[in-house]
Amino acid sequence: MSTHARPLADWLAAASDDELLHLLTTRGVRPEVAWQDLFDAAEALLDPVSLGRVLPLLTASEATALLRAAAGEDPGPEREPLIALALLRPDGTPYAPVAAVIAGRTVSDPPAAAAATPATESASAHAAERAFTTVAVLADLLLVARETPFALLTGGSISAGEKRQLTEAGIPAEIVDPLVAIAVHAGLAVAVERRLRATTAAEPWLRSSVADRWAILATSFRDSLPRGVRSADGGWIPAEEWPSAHPWDPSWPDRSRMLREAARLLGLITEDGTEPAWAVALRRGEPADPTALVQLLPAEVDRIFLQNDLTAIAPGPLEPAADVRLRSIAARESAAQASSYRFTAESIAHAFVVGETEQSILEFLSAISLTGIPQPLSYLVAQTAQRHGLVRVSTDGETGRTRIESTDQHLIEAMAVDQSLRPLALTMHVDSLTTRVGRETVYWALTDARYPATLIGTAGEIPVRERHPAPPATAADSGVDVVTLIARLRAHQGPDADAAWLDRELEAAVRARAVLQVTVGMPDGSRRELLLEATGIGGGRLRGRDRAADVERTLPVSSILAATIVTP
């Protein structure tokens, strides 16, 4: 047991609950950790493995201050943050295990600070175009994830196979990982069971204007930046200083490159490292102001041309809300300044699945069309509406089995022999099919097999179903679990810290069969020094062999004033 833990345990005991919450949260302590008291906490926080996890979190100024403190110098303004991280004593000197861990470490001098250089008109135009493209491509990514969540590798990145499919959909593979990071930081996507899924927050974002979309992404990017690159006013330090922001983090060079790439994709820095006008407010910690950015973006349109060949042409970037709804009815074939969409029986059937009706589709298309609704499209919608719902999937109230019914007996017969539906183990029952498989699973299996299935609720209603319901955005850790840990540690905090620490030292010495230098208080008020080889403790007494007299002694713990382990 390390004697260096005692001063830290005293500091932990005197610290407020808020200070402990900050310390344990920053140090990444898990709430279920098997600490019994503050002495356990102090020993664990000074363990070399634990210190090895916190040192990479230090900023360049904090690392420099810690080295100064280890050299006997004043750590300066970073003294309090380092004390709060349990790396420095209240007097500004490092704990011995901390000094041992940082021995031999250095911090390179950061590049000379310089004011941000305003971007030229040409560089700003390119940055605006890149920001516009990033917002549009990220919207495409979320729409795909909403329908089919992406499989994630162990490290949290999207698999190569998924990236190839995204490339075929027009999303460059090299920007997928930065885009995913941007979406996760904005709360628009979340990893659930090794799948990347769009959250409930993605729905309103997808229907927002380009300016609002960008403002949300840029603000969340700034707010999620690591401490080392944040400035005192809540913004960020010059991008040239980012690579040296966390000098003791071996993964920081790669991470800083990812952050700079994300900033470039969002148009916050230009290709030559200069700063466009719309990034100034964010860098200063102020609310995002996309006014200057919007002036350089192409104008959005709210109307389309519907054509006889079942396609639609948007003569410019379509307003996001209209684009998202149109893409739930038609498949987008190309994306550029003028986008094209194609209506098919499958795309319109998908619209019915997510809650559209024949009337709502025709009303929407009439509202945004510059050319009316061509007869072929009107006929396709009507025909698909008639076919939709021919197959009804419900739960039999008496047997609990899933029942498949249809007014078209040919469909029932076709499903009964369909090899793709064999896993459902369908059995004929009068004029319908039944199975033990749940109705949701059966419904989606029939939909995948392109049968016009409709899910029927217990009351006969037709519920709107999403195959992959959007999870809520993950909220920041409230620290409730850590508060529970703090309360547990406080409950074991006795009134006499010296006595508690002595008990721990004696128990550790007995476990290690160590030799103790014991100071015993005698009845007459005098003191006696004994050199004992500890052999047992219990009932308030310490047993051990007196090295000098070579006899066994039993001492009341209450009479022991001090005990120190003698190093061989």
C-alpha cells in the first residue's frame, strides 16, 4: 500500500461533492468500481495505469505546468486544474507517483500564435461550396441510415462494404468517417448495437433550411472540440496550433487531422488555412451566423417539373423539406444543381408504408409541380393504392398466432409456396395463412418479398410502421451514477481519518508479512519503539514477532501511535 495515497485521501475527504464529481468524471471512473472508501479511491487514482489514462487528456499548457511543478517551479495558472485532477497537492507539488510517471517526458514549444487570416473572396467561395456539399451529402447519409442502419466495425467506423455501397450512391468513401463524426457530435446519429442509426433529432434537421442545417452542425462541432483546442471565450484556438494541443496523447496527431478535416468540410477553414467570414463568430464563442455563407450558396427552389416518363426534375437545389418528402415517394436518380427523381410502383408502395395515402401524395405533387400531374403518374399512384393493402397481417385474438388474409386468393396461394417465405413456416388455415412468427416480422418479410402487405392493429386500425424506429439522441452523461459512487464513498468516511489509515497500514502489513516500525504509547505516557514482523490482526489487537527480543507480542491497536513499513 502506497503511503503517497494518504495526502490525496485527505484532499478527497475535504473536497466538495462537485469537485469529486468533476474529478471522477474527467478521470473516467466507472460507477461500479470496487472502491470501499476514499483511501481506495486515492490509491487507485495514483496507480500508474490510471495516471497513464489521464495524462493524454492534459492540454499543452497543463502538461508544461506539471513539468514545472515536478522541477520545483511554480506551475502558474494551471495549478488549480491540476489539483482538481488529483495530479498536484494543494501546495502545488506533484504526488510522488505522478512525478515518477512524467519523468523523462517533454513538451514541444507550440507554434507562435497568430491572428486568423481572413479568407479571400475566391477561397471563401470554395469553402461555401464545400459546406453546401457537406450538408447535402450528410443529409443523404442520414436518409440511408434511416432506412438501413450501417454496420459498424469494432472501432466504431463504417465497414468497407458499406462504404462501397455509399460510393455507388454518390457519397465519396474518403469523407464518410468525418461525416459520421460530425453527425454523431450533432446528435443526428448514434451507434446502437453495432449499428449506426439516425436519431429522432435527425428528422427536424433533415427538413430544415441549408442555413439552419449548417448552423446546427457547426455549433455542435465547436462545442464538442477537446479542451486543448478550445479557447477561453468558448471558441477555438488557431487551427495551426491544433496538432500540439495534447502533447502526451499518442493518438492526437491522427485525431487533430480528423478535426481539421471536419472543419474544412464544414467550411470553417479554407484549403489554405484562412478563415471565411462566417467562421469568425463561432471561433469567438458566439452563436453561429450563416448570413455571409448563405449569400454564396445557390438559391433553393420549391417547385419541380413532373414528366410523362414518370420522372421529376428540380431546376435547382430543392428545399430540404420538399426534397425529403419527395424522396419518400420517388427514388432520386441524380443529385446536382438540377436533381432528377423517378416514380416506381415500389417507391410509391414505400410511401404508403410510411403513412402516405393516394390523396396526400397527389395533393403534395400538385402543390410543388410546375406542370401539373401527368396522367401516367396519376394512374400509377391510383393503381398502387388499389393494390396496397390486399394482404392484411394481424394477430389472431384466440390463438395468438399471426394471420395473413387477402381478398385475392391467388396471392395467398403464391405466398404459401414462396421459397423466400419458408423461414416463416406458413400453414394454411381455411382461406388464410398462419404462423407462430410475430406479426411485425411477418409484415416486413412480406414487404421485402414485394407483397402489398398492410399491418392491422388489435383494434382493426392501420398503424404507421417504421422498420428502424429512430432512437433518441444520446444525452450527455448526467453524472447520476457517479454521484451514487460518491455517496457510497462518503458513507464509509469515518470521523477519525488517522485511525482509519492506521488500520489500513496494519492490515496491509499483515497481508504482506511485512516488518513494521511501531510506536506504542505506554500507560505512563512514554513511548516505545518496536520492530515487529506482523503476523495477524483481529479483535482490535496486532500480533507480531519482536525482532529485537525474538518473542511474540500482542499489542492493542488503540495503543499504537504510528506504524511504518520497513523496506528490506
